[in-house]
Amino acid sequence: MIPEKLISEKFSRLENLLLLQKKKLTLKEAALYTGYKESYLYKLTASKKIPHSKPSGGAVFFDREELEQWLGKNRVKTTEDVENEAEFFKI
């Protein structure tokens, strides 16, 4: 008999793989995808700080590619990046 924990882990992996295939995500799926709480994502949508759409005026959807771009904004430079820049601009 297969342990319940193993089944649950495999199900979670399959669910994550399916999320990577979808182009449009619901609020719940976007929360799973980003690791943010649904309430925080909803707050971001209300303040228009995250790209989203409301085709029927109610339900919130996210374009997965736009979400990935948004997540990659404001990248923090590594120490190596800063050192390389300093070396490049050294006189």
C-alpha cells in the first residue's frame, strides 16, 4: 500500500507541472505559483501594482508570462555584479 504522504507529494508535483503549462492563472493558481497569499495578491490587484485582468468585472486572472516578468522586476545585484561594475568603470 502506498503511503498517503507519497501520494500527496506526487499530486502536488503534478499540480505544479500543470500550472507551468497554463497561460492564464486564477487568483488561487497565481498564489500557488508565486508563493504569495491570495489576500496579498488581491491587495496588489486592488492597488494596480500587479498586472492582471478581470474579464467579467469580478474574477481576477493573471497572465503567467506577465507574472514572471513582474516577479523578476527590481532585481537585487549580487556582490559579484557590483564588483564587476566597479572594475568596469575604474579609471
